[in-house]
Amino acid sequence: MKQLMGVINLDHELDVLNELTYFRCGAAVPFAARYRLIDFVMSNMMHAGVLDIALFVRRKYRSLMDHLGEGRPWDLDRKRGGLFILPPDWNDPSDVSTGELQHIHNNLDFFERGSAKYVVYSGSQHLSHVDFGKAYEYHLEQKADVTLIYTKVDQLQPEHQPCTRLDVDDSGRVTDIHRERDHANVYMEMFIMEKELFLRLVNQCIAHGESHIFRDAIQKNRNKLNIAGYEYKGYHAVINSLESYYRNSLDLLKPEKYNSLFREHPVHTKIKYEVPAKYLETADVSNSLVANGCQIGGTVENSILFRGVQVKEGARIHNSIIMQKCIIEENVVLENVILDKDVIISRGRKLQGDVRKPFVVAKDTAI
């Protein structure tokens, strides 16, 4: 959609997934056997026809850059436009901007050169299949200054506590923005705004020493702006803690959850060509996601195995997430465990966590 340019802001997303974010930012964390968290918002923008996407990053982005490359899986490897991975530029001595506004100020040429008239702005922690094209049409119908995308959560979880909530009236107008924990309307950290207004509000915030686009430009001006609320109905998960990552990952073993996220809404990711998974005669696998390249000789149940995992004969894995190229030796027992990539568990070891708080092993560890 030529009227929309995308901004994915990772600046305010802290490294809250403990061992999983020791060596990478949260957006690069593997998910669902073959994806990264960033893939979902990237795919949503792709399906809406967004041709220019700026990714604002500040720390631990080497793994993310390796995954995204030139953006080919999302049709962004273009001669004009495409994907721009933009770390902060510290070389302007006259720059007084701070926080995430510094990214916008330092990369004004991205906005000025783009032909799109509207900006769709998002983070990466809210997994969904939002149709930004429909949200854009709603924005125009409402004649809004800004449209905030939200969802109604039937069962609030601990990860929803830090989320912003919206009051929306019958006409679709946002009447209040707050953080009442028992409120069901969860703001998904996504909005649509006309580019000219977006840049004007950014400049005003910088001039007043402010640093946050949503809090300082939108929330503080909620009585001055015509703010619409677009309700998203569909799969939604917030990944802002290790516990939420673990629970929402294993929830995908339920067919209705998996289908609601993947069946009708393709998610694109970096392509890696590997042989199919190999199941030895001693393998016993049930209710699990198993990616290509795995070789399984033990028992795997209610678990997720990423590419190239080896499970030797006699090993037992239950309620666990095993990332790329881990090696599980003979007679190992893993229960309620997350292993980051390239972990080796030697013969006869037993690792056990709690269903509410899994035991996590950082990447490149041998036990």
C-alpha cells in the first residue's frame, strides 16, 4: 500500500526475556520452531503492501540483522525503498533529541524521501495478524488524527499488567488512555497517523525536551487530537517476560491456537534449507512441533523443537522448548525447560523447572 510507510520501534523494548536476551534483542528471539518474534509484524506490514519499513534499534541487533538481511522474505529487497535497519546516529553535535525521538530526528530523510502520506508505527512484542490495510481504511473513515489499534482480552494474564488500556466510545473515539489493570481494552502499541502530523508532533516533543512518541505526543494531547480506536479481533499474545514466552509458545500445541495464528495468515521468515526431520525406530513423539533437520531417537511430548535438534536414544523431553542445533544425549530428562541454541546436555543429566517458571539454559552452554 503506497499510502503507508512502516516504522518498527524496538528502542523501548527492554531485554526482559532473561537468558534468551543475553546475546540478542527481544525481537530476534526464536518462536514457534522456525520464526523470530519480529517476523509477525514484518509479515503484517508485508500483507498490507507496505513497501518502506524503518527498523529503529539501539542494542544487541547483530542477530536481528543476520535474520532480516535485505528483507527478501518480506519482498523488501528493492532498488528503491525496502527495509532500513537504523541504529542511532551519535554524530550530530546539534542534536538535542533523546529516547526514541532521537531515532526519528536522526533519520528524517527516511520520512522525507518516502512517498507515503501515512505512517504505521509498531513494536514487536504483540504477536497478531492485524490487517493494517483495514486499519488504514478505518482511520480514513473516522477522519482521525491518529488511530490506535487495540484488542479486547477475555482473560487477562500477568503480561498484560504493564500494557496501556483504552476507553473507546460507541463511535470509535478514544476517550481515555490509562493503565487500569482490570481493563480489557489492551493497546497493542500500534498506531496510524498522517506523516506530516507525525513529524510536527515529534518536533514539538523534542523542543520541549520529551522523549517518547506515544506518551508525549499522543497520550498527553488526547484532548487536543481526534483519536480513534481500531479493534483487532484475532490471535493475540504479548511476549514481555520469560513466563509469557513459555506459556504462549506451548499454547501453540493446541490446534485451535496454532491455526488461528498460522492457517489463514502466512508468516514469512528467513528461509533455511534443511533435510526433513528424521525419526529413529526408538522415537516416541506426541503433541509437539518439530522443525526440519531434527533427528529424534528418544521421547518428546508437549514440546517444541527448532531446526537441527538431536535427541538421542533414551532421552525424555516434556513441556520444553529446545532451540536450534541443541544436542540431548542418551538418557537425559528435561521437563519444563527452555534451551537456547547450541546447548549440549550430556548423558544422564536431569533438568526440571516449574510449569509457571521454566528452567532456562543460555546459548552455547554445555551441561
